[in-house]
Amino acid sequence: MNTALIKTVPPGDFEEVSIHMTDWHAHFLRLVQEGKRIKYGLYKMPNIPKDIQDELSRRSYRDLILEDDHWQHFLIPPSA
């Protein structure tokens, strides 16, 4: 998965994921498999499980990180 720093939040709608959600792992994996745009903060998602990381890489997602807030991540599929 490619990672880049960005200055502003990318336009468009994002699905948010958090370890505080019920069944978050299955929800996160389903969003990736559906090619959704995803956002998360490191406070709410400190580590992405390896199976989800592998799926993100396989689907060529990009991990965009805000320069002014390195805790905020945006996962963008190649078609977005």
C-alpha cells in the first residue's frame, strides 16, 4: 500500500472505522472488499490487522495521512 502525506482532507464521503464498533474487524474488511473510501484515526484504530493490510495492498489502496494531524488516515482505492 502506498502512503503519502496530504495537506487537506480529500474530497468525498468516507466510511469511518473504529475498534469501538461492534464487529469492527468484519466491517472494516467488508469495506475494503467493496472498494469503499475509509477514514480512521489512530486513537480509534491503533493497528490494522495483517489480513486487512494484505487486502488493502492487494486492492492497491493508498494511505493518505494529514500533514497537520498524523493521527488521521484516509484509505483510498485506485478507482476513487
